[in-house]
Amino acid sequence: MKTTMMRIALGALMTVALMGQAKIAVLNTQKALLETAEIKKAQADLEAKYKPRTDDLRKLDADLVDIQNRLSAGAGKLTQQVEADLSSTGQRKQREMQRKQEDLQADVERDRQEILLKASQRMQDVVKKLADDKGYDVVLDAANIVHFKTAIEITTEATAAYDKAHPAK
């Protein structure tokens, strides 16, 4: 699909070039998005939102280390029952930790995808307006270009325009 989009973009570029001098700009979309104030704030908000769960995972990890240390230090000294109880507790905590990690990762990924989708759509609108205002015939994504002169890059402008249009709240 990306290849098809590239062919369409190159075809459009060639058409514009044949009609006259094309005004081209290059945008590092990923960098422009990640540097917006909105995305930076969203990242901080996500960290705050999930901090209790990450703290819980750290505590579980510390508990597991403690159990492992107790088992190691008590090797040959603990009764079979105490050793079995510690091992059982460790296995239970390990399963709990794994489930919690997977749930946390899925929740964070879902939230990030929502945030990025919304921001990507907004960035497209901002870039369209920026292209209209600056008279660009074509704006290409830097990720799909082997080489370009930095003078035609508008990444910083796009980030600034995005921050102006969508200030972080």
C-alpha cells in the first residue's frame, strides 16, 4: 500500500513538474508529531495515569526478588514446607506480574494509538493549510525519501503551526 501511495505521489509530482516549476516541501511527520506540545503533554498524562500500576509492578518485582533471595539464602536450611510455600508464592506472584504487565502494555498501547491517530489527523490538516499558505504543490514525508536538501524541510514549521492550532491543554 505504501508503494502504491509513493507511485501516486511521484505521478502527481511528475505532472506538476511537467506543467511548470513545482514547489516541494519535505516533512518528517513522525518527528513533527512527537515534538508537539500536545503529544508531550499526552505522554506525561499517560505516565501519570499509569503510575499506580507501574508502581504495583515494581512492588511485585521487588517481592519476587525478595522471595528468590530468601530461597537462595535458605538453601538447605529451610524446611521442605517453607521452601515449597515460598516457591508457590513466587510462582503465583510471577503469573500475577505477567498478567498485569500484559494488561498494562495493552492499555498503554491502546491509549497511545488513540492519541496518535487523533494527532495524525490534526497534523494532516495543519500541513494542508501550511502547504496552501506557503504555496507548496507537493509535501513529501521524509521517511520515504532517500535524500533531500534541508532547505525544503518544513518539520519545525509544521510542529509550530500544530502547536498554534492545537495548544496543549
